[in-house]
Amino acid sequence: MMQSHAPFARLSFPGGVGRQSQRVLPAEVAVALSYNGSTHAVMMATPADLTDFARGFTLAEGIATLEEIERIDAVETPLGVDLQIWLTEGAAARQAQRRRSMAGPVGCGLCGLDSLEEAVRDAPQVQGALRMTPAQVMAAVADLPQHQPLHDITRAAHCAALWTADGIALSREDVGRHNAVDKLVGAMTQPADRAALILTSRVSIDLVQKACTAGFPVLIAVSAPTAAAVTMAEAAGLTLIANARPDRFDCYTHPRRLRGGQEVADVA
């Protein structure tokens, strides 16, 4: 079975003096997502929680609902892993109409799409009723490092986490930020409409699409968003919080889900 990480020898130069040492690095392999026998996309991913990845990718990309997935077979090959996802007949027909044509084994969530319209498709409207206090936002970010075991040993993995009123309930890691979100969505057993999605990465337009498709009303990221991500979040009704730290954060859209946020916005 493929490992999610492995040690590698290195020559370090602390203070300019060379020393032999080891560093644990995250694994990155080619993972093909195939639907009913036809390859849809090839991503570079960490070979862990791959069934979650298959489920979450299928849902977050709007390919099919989880109920339309009949089974998932993870087949290891000398070149990587083929995630063979079998859909019901109706879902398979829809998927064939919007199949990606990937130019190569890339980790971007939008690379190689057949049309510009598909790349910038509107995100579903978010209806979740979750409200958070500023203290809860900062506490969630402060707690996030406790849920990143792969990052702890490699310092080279992204994390996506599910936050509820009881705190962080679930997390998934991967070398790819999009993959981490897909794995998290695929592992969830509860609706997203009363939860927040927390990311260790910047926020791009495709991550907003994934968050909205999954049904999260709030997205919290430790890094900055792109302009397109803010515009899409505003249109979709998603509360986008970024540059989040244990002592501060910025809210870019729909502050009504922050207790006290709407009043501040009205004054501003």
C-alpha cells in the first residue's frame, strides 16, 4: 500500500556549515479519476484517504450526488492510482457531457477544462444559517494546527477542516489544496449548512465553487483571496473570511453571518 510520507536524506547548511540529516516529505503520486471506465481527470495527490477524495471530487465538481455513486475501486498501478468510480446511468450520461480534457498530470482544480464557461461557472447559492462570533473564528484558526499531522512531520501539506459549534470535527490533508477540500467533503457524514470550511491556503475561484457546491455558508482561510474569488463569493451568498489568524481576520463578503458583523458593515 502506498505511503503518505517518507524520509529523505538531505545536506543542510545551518550557519553555512554542511550537515547530513533527514527530512520527512509528503508523497505525491498521479491519481486518475475515472468514471464508468473513462478517465475524467488526472491529479497529483497524496495517496491517503483516496476513497474520500473520489467521493468529494465527484460531489464538489458537480459531477454526481453521493447517492449516484454505485462503487469506488482504488487500483494501484506502477504509475500511480486509478480511482475507478462507477455512477448510475443518468449520472454517467451527465458526466460525459462535461468531461475534462486534462493536458497533463496537474494539481490545479481548473487546468485543462474544455471551455471557459465551465471554468467560471456560477457557484450554487448558499443558504446555510450558520452564525459565528469573531472569537469563534479566531479560536478555530488557532486550533487548526492540532489537526494537521501530515504537515507536522513534512511541513509541506495543505489542510481542509470542518468546523461546527463544537469545534473542528474533521480534517483532511494533501499536497494539493483542492485535493484536501475534496477529501474532506468526501469524508463528511453531516450536512455542511451549519458548518464552516477552514483552509490553510489562499482562496481561488475554484475553491469558492467547491465550498458552495458542498453547501458551506462560511469559508475561512489563513491566506488571501483572489479578486475573482471575492466576486463569486459575494454573488453566491458565501461568507468569505481570509487572512485569518488567532488574533485577527478579514471578512470580505456577507458579514451578516458574523455576530456583530452586519452592524459594523452598516456603519462602514
